Amino acid sequence: MSEGFIELPIYQVDAFASGVFSGNPAAVVPLKVWLPDNVMMAIAAENNLSETAFFIEEKERYALRWFTPSAEVDLCGHATLATAHVLFSELGYERESIAFETRSGELIVRRNGDGYVMDFPASQTKETGSSAAVTEALGCAPVSLRDGTYAMAVYDDETQVAALTPNFDAVSKLPWWGVIATAPGTNCDFVSRFFAPAKSIPEDPVTGSAHCLLAPYWSERLGKTNLLARQISKRGGEIGCAVRGDRVELSGRAALYMTGTIHLRKETME
């Protein structure tokens, strides 16, 4: 490339997946210094994945930020898992755990066999009144609606969650920017789907941050602290959950799909 360009490495990783073409794809962009916010936003929009992660090294730890195609977010599980996978498997990180500084505080990711365990903050939900708007948006009335960082619509069984055909325009107008649909699982402890059209994510394939709400709820309901969860989107993914007081450990694997180079004209950085 000419001297008028800046080149940045980029990785695409399928997170919460044992191999490519499943789980949730995320882009990961290592940086030496932060790019202007509008440039990171433009890269995320160009990638058109549910999340693009950017990170820089800071005194033996890493500062990490996440962008959807339309906004920066406070917490993202699958892109954190993807970033850890890039550091461990592609960039020669040799320690057993990585500390990330984020908008949601310190997040620790450690190796666990052929996968990883992420230490995230637990998030509580509370019962709220029934909502005709939620029922209309999701197309089926939940037996319980819970309020938290996201809305959580609880159903009786897995088949109801699998059969949902949301009206994404209606979902985008709800008071929450993300909506979880969940139910007891047939071959796992619980299942879920996650919708966030307000952030340009109609349905997210696998959502780590949603399990910061799901795990405490199902742990209390089922009377167990270790749970197996499945997100039953079209791609699907499996997440191990362990509730540890005010923290949740989320475990999963990841697979590298693609590496490449971003070419930016220097004037776009000004």
C-alpha cells in the first residue's frame, strides 16, 4: 500500500462454537492506540457483524471496547471471548488468564482445556407487570416478564421460544434496547433467544451479556449454581454458566474463521 494508508490487522472469530459456521461471529481489531470513535464506529458498520471488538495493551492488561454496527455497548460476551481467543491462539499470549478493562469494569478470561471461562458481573432482574407491547412485539404472551438491563420474557417451554417470529420494528420501540426470550430447556437447563433491532441486531446468534441476567434467574429458580444453557438461534451456541455471588462465569469455545488487513486512508483519521 502507499504511504497514504494505515494498515490494521483484523480477525473474525466464531465465539461459543466448537468450529466455524456456528456460534456468534465477532471481529477483533488489535490497536496500538485508540482510533477516533467515529472511525471505530465506521469499521464496525463496515464489518456488519453484531459486534466488533477493539483492544490496546495497557501495562500487562488490555483495554477493550465493543461496537455494534450502530453503537458502542457497555458489555459484550462473545466479542470478549473472541478477543481472548485471538490473544491466546494467534498473538502468543502465554499467561493463563487475561485481564480486560472495560466499561463494565475488570473482566477476566482464563484458559479452560480447549475453551475459556469469562468472569462477568451478575445482573439481577425483577418481575414487572404484563405488557401488551411485548406480547405484540414477540408474537406470543410470556408467562412472566422481568425488567433488567434487558427485558426478559419467560415462557413455559422451549418450543414456544423456538417458534417466536418477532416484529422487529415493534421490538425496536420497546423501552429496552435488548429483549431476551427464555424457557426451561429440553436437553439443557434453559434456552434463550435475544433480539436487539434498536442496535442493528435483529437476532443475535449467541449473547454472552444476556446470560449475566439469565444465569442468576435460572440458578435461583432451579436451585443450582452450575447450569448448561443453549441459545437457539439459527446458528446456535452453548454456554456454561456458574453463578458465584455477584459474579457469573461463562464458559465456551471459539474458532478462528478469517484473518485480514484493514486499509484506511490517513485523512480518515483526522
